[in-house]
Amino acid sequence: MTTEHRANSKPGPVNRLVIYRPKKGKESNLEEILRTHGPTLRRSGLLTNEPVRLWRATDLRREGEPSQPYFVETFQWRDEKASDIAHQTPEVMAVWETMGPHMEGMTLTTLEPL
């Protein structure tokens, strides 16, 4: 994962939505790792009390072959510095480093309420 920064830096929690796209045949491996991700972030003290949510998703608009499943996760960093701290936290990095071999790609987004 890369370090993220908010365009208009504001104090307070940061809402994160991450889409993980597994390599074909690696879905169960990535799912197993992702099930440890939220609890690891929680133990590190970097999240708010908002629950970490994890979903398996498929694209209903794909024509022809069935969509490759992917995973969607939402969580809330306690503040804008939490992501940077996570990159210096061995327990978090131990999880993040195991994800790479199982992923085709990842989309990292910040959600801001309207």
C-alpha cells in the first residue's frame, strides 16, 4: 500500500474504501489475509470505533463470462496521520506485505461526506 494524503487536509477521521482485485485462483488466499486486516488495524490503535466492513463483490454488468470476484473493505482511520503510522507498524506491514502476491490490483479511495 502507498502512503495517502488528503487533498484538503482536515483534522479528524478519514473514511477509507479499498477495492482488492485478486489474481485468478488466489481469491481464497486473499480473503483469508483480508479477514486478518481489520483486526490488525484495530489492535494497532489506528482506527476509530467504526466497524471494519469486508464484502465479496462481483460486477453484474459484465457480459459473457462470470465476473471475477473481488473484495471491498471500508474502515475509518482515526486521523490523517494513521496511514503513515501504519506503514511504520510491523504488525500492519506483515499483513500488507502478504497481500501483494495474491492481487492483480487495488483501488484506494478516501470517502468524504457531502
